[in-house]
Amino acid sequence: MERRLSGVAVLDKSVRILEVLADGRRRTLGELVTDTGQARATCHRLAHALQAHGLTMLGDDERWELGERLGVLAGAVGGPGLVAASAAPLQRLVEETGESAQLYILQEGQRVCAVAVESNQSLRTIVPVGAILPLDLGSAGQVLSGHPRAQRRGWAESVEEREKGVASVSASVRRNGSVVAAVSVSGPIERTTRQPGRRYAKAVLAAAAAIEAALGGS
């Protein structure tokens, strides 16, 4: 994503921290300093300021990651109540499939994880809330970009497109006839198989329908 500068230094530097953390890799303060190119004191001050607003989190291991509030803010892009409407359906999807579930929205030509519910399995897919991922890789990208196959059958599947050993199935969430999000389930191929759609498409479509109903219909 091309960086946009506002000319307000403290804002641009804060956003840079969020951009760096958006790849999903948790970082120490030293790694944040290296990856942002900012002074250590600046990174320390701004990371803690962002944490106060729920935009970053500092773990017990002294590593930084994106904060949960980003999911709430990201969900607002898809319309009021999107994050709240998806909470219960995503939890049911995880319980039914045993795999991790996510809700993605489209933002500036990429997809952003607005909600994530992790599987209880020891080997599972982990996508941090706020993670920015490409549209040209993964089933959610197919759904949000309007891939013909996804439009035709209402869902898409991917196998090892974005990450080796991982497969996923996604379906569109519509509001007033327009796609506002993609609901996904993902996990290791040893459980999903190389044809995950056969196993999970029905459950993912049901989750998408439940979110649409909670939003007030499509």
C-alpha cells in the first residue's frame, strides 16, 4: 500500500507503527524502531499512546501487536454494527468446523481483518485483527474482488495461496445488495483437505447469512 503523509508528524509516525504491525508479526520495541525507521524514544512514546486508545497491545513477552479496537473501527467501514453482527455467527462457525474464522472488509484495494475468532486446536490459523492482506491471494480476496467463480456460486476456496499448508473457504456478506465483507474459515490442510469447499462451504454460507440477518437483511 502506498504511504500517504498528512504533514502532521506525530500522526504520520503513529500510522507508520500501525502499518508495520499490520503484517501480523509481533515485534519488540527494538524491532519496531528498526522497521519504522523512527527514534527509540519516539517509538516507545507513540506505541504506548496508541495502546491507551486500544490500537496497539503490549504482551507479557514485551512484544507489540495491533489492538482489538482496530477491528471495531475497521468494521464500521462496512456499515454500522458489522463487527457486532458477526460476533455470534463467527463463534458458531468455529464451534461447528473446529477451525479459525475471520471477517474481512475491503479497504484501499486490500483486505483488512475486522474480526477474528481462533480455533481451540493447538495447530490453527492465526490472523490478527487489523492485519492487511492482498486481494489476489486467498478465498476472502476472491470474494471481495468479485471473482466470477465466487460470484457464481456464492463462495470461494483457496489452498496454499497465501500461506503454505493452509486452506480456506469464504463467502460474501451483503447489505442492501452490496458486498460489505467476507466471512472465512481457515485451517491446516491436514484437516481441511485440499478441497475445503466440500467440507466447509455450507457452514460458511450459513454464517454469512446469519450476519446479513443481524445487519437487517441484504
